[in-house]
Amino acid sequence: LGSLEQHLSADGECGYVDVNCPYACGENVQRRNMKEHQFQFCLLRPCNCCQHCKDKVQEMSKKLDKQEAEIEQLKTDVKESGERLVAMVSRITPIDIVLDNVDKHKRDLDVWFSPPFYSSIGGYKMCLKVDFSKTESCEAGVCIMRGEFDKNLKWPFPGEVRLKVSSAFKFKDKQIFRPFLLNKCVRKPDQEINEWMGNLKLPSNYFLSKFEFRIKCNIIRR
């Protein structure tokens, strides 16, 4: 009986007794199958990789890094495309632009540019310019900017610009600009922004501090 207990113990010789893997993988394997487990199946078994294995691991690591970089770039591209689409769809003419703090601009005698907008989806990129530098009046006009669709558009700009200026949310002054086609202001921009296509002049006492300055632009292609 004593020999049997020793035979069946963890340190015994019985091949059918379950024993713990010495590599601490958590598996209990019959002693007779332990060598096979240790050399083929144990996930924690020591492994001396050959150069081929090392090269494959390095290659896969580089591919993984490249894929992660491509995923990040795709995220950036999708975000930028979405922002451009929102900007274009939400700013199809007519466009309302609100200028706050008119009194401050008048005191500082500065020149203000609106955020860029497009005349239509895939159209001309433009911005509004308001010049407060003259004490007797201020001037407002629209400038053509360098845009991402310029190569697909007709040049010189074949349209007209209609500006309306409101105070107390009532449109009081308006002007239509039909610039001469040979004017540089309607040519394809060779720099970031062209000069404005004419300007709407308003007396300096036109504005009241509690009201906003609103300009409405309509781009009409001919």
C-alpha cells in the first residue's frame, strides 16, 4: 500500500496521474503526456526563435504600425471632409453673416474679414470684408479667395454679388456688384485672396451699438 501511494503521488511514476505543468500555464496533464504538452502545446513554454521568426515578427509589427497610422489618417480625412461638407451645405447662398461689436470695430478703425464661405456646393470660395478704417463711413464688399474647386470653375468669375446691410434686422441698404470681367478681382486668385468686387458705403452713424451688422450675399451665376 505504501508503494502504491508513492506510485500515485505527484512525485511518483504513474503515467495516468494528472500533474501541473511546470511552466505554470494552469493546465493539468497526465504525466505520460507532459513532455508532449511542454514542447508542443504549452502556451508558456520557452522558445528560442530562429532568425526567420524574428524577421516575420518584425515585419508584422511594421505592418501593424502602418495600418494604425492609416486608420488615424482616415479618421482625420473623414473629419475634415465632414467639416467641409457641413460648411458648404450650410452656406449655400443666400448667406447671412452677423458682425458683432460694431462700435468696437468703429473705434479701432480696423478691417474685418468674415469666415470663408462658398457660393454653392463645389463653387467659388469667398469672404466678406468690412472696412472701418475711414471715420466718415465704412465699406463692405465680397472678395474671391483661393478655393479647392478653382480648377473646375469658370474664370473670370461669371456672376454678380448682391449685398444687403441691415440694422435692427431690417434690410435698408443694398447694392448689386457686376464687376467687369477683365478686373483682377474676378480672376482666378494667384494668392490667398483677391481685392473686393466693389464696395457698399455706409455713413458711420448708420450703426447703433445694440444692433448687429448683417450682410446678405447672393451669388448668381450667369
